[in-house]
Amino acid sequence: MKQGSAVVHTLTHSLGLYFYAAAAVAYKRVGLEANDEVYAQIAEEICLDYTDALKDIAVNDEANPAKLKWHC
């Protein structure tokens, strides 16, 4: 997971954290031979978990919020 957390340094790579986590959990749980629906369900679960965790540490009413320009 070091690579997954390291990708946040570049805006367009920041979703890599979600993708690496979802892939790692899915492959550990069900291996490489599951169908697409199983992987999609696990990915949705992991993305929701990560989003909740990020919301828990987010600063409400940030005085100087980041101004991101997503060029994906």
C-alpha cells in the first residue's frame, strides 16, 4: 500500500489510493477468478469506507481550502 498512498502527490493520481485499495482487498478476498460484479461490489465497499474515513478527518469550514484543477 505504500504506492497507493504515495500517488496522492499528483492530483490526477489521487484516485489511485482508492483503486489500489479496492484491488488489494478484492484479490485477497476472492482471488483473480471472480466475475466483474464481485469486484465492482468490493470496490464500491472500499471506496465508501475510504470516503467515510477521509470525511472523518476533513476540516469543516476550512479557512484556506485547496483549489484543485482536475484535468483527468
